[in-house]
Amino acid sequence: MKIYNPPLPGLEELAPGVWLYPGDMEGVAYVGSLKSSRFHKASCWHGGRILVTNRICFLDGPAAAAYGYFPCSKCKPLEES
């Protein structure tokens, strides 16, 4: 799976490994909402419900944690699958 490593055109980097993603979910590993403090695997049902306008993407779990986000208790993004 390709992971987007910002900056790419159209991506606004908020912090190292953290960016707003206004487009589709292709190639994204972890997502969160600007309106919550949880992050999810891109394949998580809960993550898929995040509106594009609220979507925040993370390069990896440590970047999400450093930005103040906690892992989803349903998809468990920090556990090996």
C-alpha cells in the first residue's frame, strides 16, 4: 500500500506526518476527524464515515499520538493485523 508522504499538491501539512486530506482515501493508512480525538485504520467503518471536510490523515500511529489522537477501540489501529 502506498502511503502519501506530504507535502503533495493539495495537501496541507499540519505537523510532521499529519495533514488535511481533501480528496479520496486511496493510499491513506490512518484517518481521524478534526472534531474528535480518535484515529482509525482507513478501512475502519467509523473512519469511513468522517466527512471529507473534517478528515485529517496520519502517516503512522506515532504521528497521530503526537498530535493528540487516541486509537479507535474497534479497529485497533496500533495492533498488527
